[in-house]
Amino acid sequence: MSIKKGKNYPYGIHVPDRKSLTEDKPIESMLAPEKVYVCMSQHIGAPAIPCVAVGDVVKKGVMVGQASGVISANVFASVSGTVVGIEDIVNALGQKLTYVVIENNHDESQTLFEDMTDFSPASLIERIRLAGIVGLGGAGFPTAVKLSPKSQLDVLIINGAECEPYLNCDYRLMLERTDDIYKGIKYAAAALKINRIIVGIEANKPQAIKAFERFDDLEVVILKKQYPMGSEKHLIYCTTGRKVPCGKMPFDVGVCVQNIKTMIACYEAIDLNKPLTETVITVSGNGVKEPKNLKVPLGTPFNTLVEYCGGLSEQTMKLVAGGPMMGKALVGLNQFTRKTDSGLLCLQREEISLQSATNCINCGMCAKNCPMRLMPMYIESFTLAGDYKNAERYGAMNCIECGSCAFNCPAKRALVQSISLAKVKIKEMKKNG
């Protein structure tokens, strides 16, 4: 075991932690709701195709959605019960997605895979693929694909930064399930045929750092508390000194990055024969009466999470799926937990900004703090003018949508939303020639 300090990068921002609401609260297993709404699009790539019909009786762990391509993922029933609907429901981004609705019969038994006898890299990757495991840090990229690079890599980095304010699900897992994470890490390293393993943890998590000190074959890198330290490219630089060029991916510099929750899912799929049917999520903010860290079945309605946490206070003014920097604002609680969910925030007036946007004052704060060294003010300006070619020329496609620019903007410009729109329009432009 070795412990060292990570490199610093000169950009990015410092945001209030707001983690004290749940950082000392152990993960609670919430009872499954009466109905779950299991989404077929819980990952990057093609949606899973429903492989059940209304009226079917399914057990927890039975496949209800089958991957429809290489970049896709299987989806499983998170409770036992009867399929009562296959519905299209609009999500928080306004996308119409397909959901398999299961009415819970409270049968606690679960369908499991057969025990593994072959632990070769190919067999490990196949089990991870079969289990429907994707990047659970938010990206949702199928893990089996990530563990099958075209060239040999030499470093596996485990992302324990969790730099978003409020969120503590990864932190609690690092304390409560250290051994399970370690086993998952070793399986991922075996699949990649990698010996060098780095666990990057922010300095504001000393207990988590201590938890991993005892493993002789891990390098623990203490990262500066800085946002967005959890970004892949910045994490790679701070732990290894390697720079991922614009337009390139981590595997181009010999690195694979994996998330804490993803490693637990790998361990459970390989050692416990369990498909991915649940997640751990932080419900926090001053707008919820009892903030908690919860283990919940996938497809649990958000309103059930809030009810379990004592309900909303009368002063609640904003709901956010995810963290406050990269999460998406909700119009209500009519959404359902997915593989990639990490937080549900219920915020009061003092936790949000209600200031209306004004004209850009050309202060340059957005460019000064951009961790990708972009000029968000120009990208926004070109986007609003419909000039997507120039928006691309100024680096819109390299934006990681971390929100650092908008956080520091004194004019409260919707910079991230504009850049996100530019990326969509640029992709459309290229697709249409």
C-alpha cells in the first residue's frame, strides 16, 4: 500500500460541501414500494427492449429488458410481482422513455445467476455484461464495454472523489462496504489484466482514505478538495500526471476509470450471482425533514423516497435529481430511480439562487474557472445566435457540463444549458450533413 498526494490542476472552483446533512448517516435499506417503474433507458446507448408482457408474473432478478446492441444494457425486475403496464413516460429532461411497471407482491425471493467456475477475463466481462452493469457514477456507459479496450491498458483508477455537494452515497459505501469494493476492484483489474490500481479520494474524506490504507496492492491518492475533481480527465491527471487530449478518451492514455458503486455491482454479480436491481441514493437538502442515504430498488418513485424521509418542508422551493452542480431540476416528484441516480435534493430558499439572468458583463469569470479551458461566454453567444459552427470551433463538444461557469457567473447566465443545446445541435448538424 502507498499513500500520496495527487497533483493539483489550476482551474475549477471551490463550492460549499453541504455534506454534513448525511455524511454520518449509515445507509438504510428502504422497503420496496407497491409499484416500481423500471426504465428501459438507464444507460448510454440504445434502450433495452422489453422482454415481458402485461400480465406476466416475474421474480426479482428476472430480465425485463434485453440489451439491443453493443452499447446497451440488460434491465432486470427490482421486485417480484405482476407486470401491469409497459408505458411511455416523460422524464426530467422531457424525453419520452419506455418503462416496465411491476406491481409488488412482496415475495422476497430472487432469481440469481449460476455460480461462476471460470474466472478468466472473458468470463468476468461476460458476467458483468449479463448483469446489466453500467457506470453508476452518472455516465451510464456499459461496464463490459469499458472493460474490453482495443489496446492494453496499464492503470485502473477508482473514482472516490464524490465532489458534488450534498451527495454521500459513495462515501458511505467506502466506509460500510470497503471489502466488497475491494473485491469488485480486483475483478475489474483481472478483466483488464492490470496490476496497477489507484483509488483517488478527496482530502475531505479522511475516514474513507483510512479504510483503504490496509490494502497492500492499492495506491491511495489523496486529492485536493476541488470541483470537478470527479471528472475523468482531471482525476486521471491528478492521480497519474497523464493528460487526456481533447477529443480523446481515457483508454488513449492507458487508463480505465471506474466508480465506487460500479465496483460493488461487479462484486455482487460475480460472487453473489446478482443482477443489478438496486442503487444507493442520497436524499438531502434542508427541504426534506430527515435527510438519509438509502438503498432502494430501481424504479422506486421519488415521492416514495421523500415520504420515507419524513416528507417535504413547507419552505421547499426546488427539487433536483442528482447533485446541485450537474443535476437536473424537477417539476415534481413523478420520476423514478435509475441505475445512474446518486441523489435527490430538496432545497429551500437559502440553498438556491432566484436571481434573474442579466446581460453578460464580459468579466471573464466563466473562462477563468473553466476546468476544460473553454470560453463559455462565446459558446453561449454563438448558440443564442444559432451559429453552431462557431460554437463548435470554440470547443462546445469538449464541455463536460460541470456547471463551474454558471456557478461563478455574476450575471447568472444559463451557460451550461446553452452549451448543452449547442452540443445537441452540432450532433444534428453532422448527422444531417
